[in-house]
Amino acid sequence: MSAQQLEEKSRVIDTKSAVLLEEVAARKALAEIKANKTASELAAEKLPVWCVGAVTTMVVLFLFACLYIPAENVSVLAGLVTLVVTSFTGILRSITDGTGQQKHNGNGNGTPKPPKTE
């Protein structure tokens, strides 16, 4: 092997090692991000997927149940399905609006404590 070929091989190896180092650094950064997530942030990622499936299942089951239950009981079933769907959409809305993640500062409602006057 000539000196030029050895130099070319060393450049290729250096380039590959630089790419691998960048990849490892990126994986480390992603792992740190995942490790620093709070429980509410993890729930905010997973809950919308679960809620969509649950709401869809509830509506489909309601439609099938309407075929087999007496007509007098359909309104009760519709009320129960509406209650569940409304609660799920409320949860999803609070996640997307960010209202479920208020910062607490000691008095539990996100507003500063008034100064004490004596």
C-alpha cells in the first residue's frame, strides 16, 4: 500500500468515527430528555392515544348495543357513553391547552401569595 492509500483510509476511518461519535452524542441527549420528563409529561404523550381508542370503542359498542337492548334503556346507555366521552375529551383538552400543568408556588392555585400586612 502506498502512503496515499493509507492516508485515504485514515480519512475514511476518521470520518466514520466522527459520525459514530455524533450519533452517540445524539442518543445520549435523547436519553437525557426522556429521563428528565415528569410523570405528567409522559401521561400527556400516552393518554391521547389511549383516549382516542377508548372513545372510538365506546361509540362503536354503543351503536351495536342499540341493536340489542330495549328502546327504553337506550337513553341510559347514551347518557353513560356521553359521560365517559365528555370526561375523556376534557382530559385531552387540558393536556393540549396546558391547563393541567400549572406551576404551584406554595398555595396550590398557581397565583402568588398576597403579602402579609400587620
